Amino acid sequence: MAANNLNKIISLIFLTRQQVFKEITFAKKPLFSFVQLLTIQFIKERRKTTMKEVAGFLNITPPSATSLINILVKNGVLARREGVGDRRIVWLKITPKGEKILKRGYAQIAGKIKETLSCLSEKEQKALIHILEKIANQKKLKN
């Protein structure tokens, strides 16, 4: 790939991300960051998970994951539970409040993406879906 194409793609990915996820708000009050919502969704899908798994999923250090999780627990979005038989393992689980926050956050993200992609025709939207699926499937094949 030519360097100028690569630089253009990187720049456009950052710009698009900024347009879509710049500020997720609810009733003019900041809700949660995209990374926090992504973390909540990951834990919800897994039903319960460990701090180590969260750190691996987000590709961050365990202390950074702990800091992120502490905020979500403090806000009542996640709950911690010590492992049975091994208190060093801490299980994380989404709370009913977390379910509501996640639903509102994803609705806002969907609205932002819809707004952002409104400049594309139906054909262009389908082409974008095809490209993103191709990229996502390529990564799955390598893992």
C-alpha cells in the first residue's frame, strides 16, 4: 500500500471516529465514553468476566482496566464479586442500571452513526458494510 494512501486512511478513520463518538450525552449530561460502553457491552455478552479478560479485550494493562472498572462500579453500572474458592479472582457483572445505560448509549451511537452516514446513498452504505465485513472477517481468520 502506498504511504500516502495509508496516511489518508489513518487520518479518515480518526476523523470519522471523532465525528461519531466525540460526545455521547443524555439530557445534556455526559453519559459514558465509548470505551466504557464497549467495556459494559463486553461484560454483558460474557455474562460474567474477570478483570484480566477485560484488559485483554481492550488491549490495556490490568491497572488501567482496574481504573476503568472502578469508575463503572462506583456509578453502579457493574458489580464485583469475589471468586468462590479463590478470592484473588474478581468476577464482573452488569447491573440493571448498566443495562439501561448501555441501551441509551447504543441508541445515541446509532443516532450519531445514522446522522454521519446520511450523506451516503443506499448503494454506498451497502459498499461500506461490505468493506467493513471484509476487514472484520480478515482479522477473524488470522486469530
